[in-house]
Amino acid sequence: MLSKIFKAILHVPLFKQSLSVLLRQFPALQYLIPKLGIIVPIVNADRDFLEQKIFPMLAEDRQIKKILFAGVGSYTWHYFKFFPQQDFYTIDFDAKKAPFGQPGMHVVGSVVALSDHYASDFFDAVIISGLIGYGVNSKQDIDQTYHEAFKVLRPGGMLIMGWNNQPALLSFPLETLDGYHEFDSFAPAPLELAKARVEVNLENAHTFEFMRKPLVVAQQDAAVV
Ligand SMILES: C[S@@+](CC[C@H](N)C(=O)[O-])C[C@H]1O[C@@H](n2cnc3c(N)ncnc32)[C@H](O)[C@@H]1O
């Protein structure tokens, strides 16, 4: 109830601005948010798409049992609630963010080294949104992140990559990365998208791309006859 009221008044610009000023001035206040069990969401078009389209799609998919969500914050601590039937894992390389991770399922570590933390083929879905340009910055790290997501996803598992498509955050096409091409891009039917890649927020150019680890992984080495 309290959270619903919060969400409603967050649409009031003055309250939204005051709250973000308060949290910026006193960052320690953020840590009270999960402790008090209140939900203080970010309200914008990409967050709506994530929470109202992507999460319900994953929650309703009976093939998806284990989900990894990368990068946490005071506004994501409650994301496990979207997945009452599934295991919701979180990872963030910043130890200070751990209080916003899923208790007992959170790892302090980098997406650039996912396979250090999780077994091969472990996850049914991996969501990496808002990390490019916010910690996963170099071409090498982004490429490695695709490779690592590929390792920890089961065949047929889904990678959802989200990023603000701004030159200051990403200065080259993701298609130039080897890791990108390990996956097949696809437009998820439940979302009724025309394409695998969609820009969902015109203000920050936030873009999501839906990808699958192929069921049969192409053999690199041809058989020697
Ligand atoms: C802009 S926030 C995005 C958080 C969240 N994923 C979202 O949907 O908004 C970036 C977060 O990703 C974390 N992060 C950045 N680079 C990372 C990396 N290489 N591995 C794990 N976490 C990382 C940061 O510590 C920060 O908490």
C-alpha cells in the first residue's frame, strides 16, 4: 500500500525532484529503502518497459526458472517480487550495492567474469541493463561480457541486454564484437515487437536487445578427415 502511494506521488514532478535531491545529498538514506520494505522506483519509459513488459514475460515463461539480474540499486531491491515462482539471482561488482542485491542469491563480482561465479549453462535468462558505460566500458569488457553470459546461459537461454545508446557511453556498434555473434537475436512473441532491438526511451535512448544462446552451438573446429 505504502509503495503504491509512493509510486503514485513519484509522478508528481516536485516530489520526484525533492526525493532525488534528498537521496543525492544523503546517499546513506538509500540503505533504509530495502530495510523499510518500501519501493522507490525510477519512473521513466525504459523502467516501465523493463518492469511492465520484460519482467511479466519472463515470469510467465515456465521454461525460465533461474534468472540473473546484473547491477542493482535502491530502486531494484524488490525486483525478486516480480518472480514468485523463479529463482532470482543478482550480481554487482560494487560491494556497497550488496544491500540491494537478493539476500542469499547475491554475488559481489563482475559480469566480465560471470563464469567465475556460476556454473556453465546455469541460467535460463540473464538481464544486463545499464552496465554498458557504467562500469562495463571498454570494447574488450563488453565483448567479454557477451562471452561470459553465453557460458552461464543454458542452450536456448535468453540474454536481455539494455543500454543507453549514446556515443558517450558506447562508441562502436555492438555487432563488431565476436561475443555478440555467439547469440541469435530474436523478437520475443509475447512482446509483439517487430525487431529484436528496440529503443524504448527517446530521452536517454535506452535500448533493449533480446538474444538467445543457440540450442546447438556451432562447432568451431571442422572435423579432420
Ligand atoms: C546504472 S546502474 C544499473 C542498475 C540496474 N541494472 C538497472 O536496471 O538500472 C549500474 C550498476 O551496475 C554495476 N556495475 C557496473 N559495472 C559492473 C560490472 N562489470 N559487473 C557488475 N556490476 C557492474 C554498478 O556498480 C551499478 O550498481
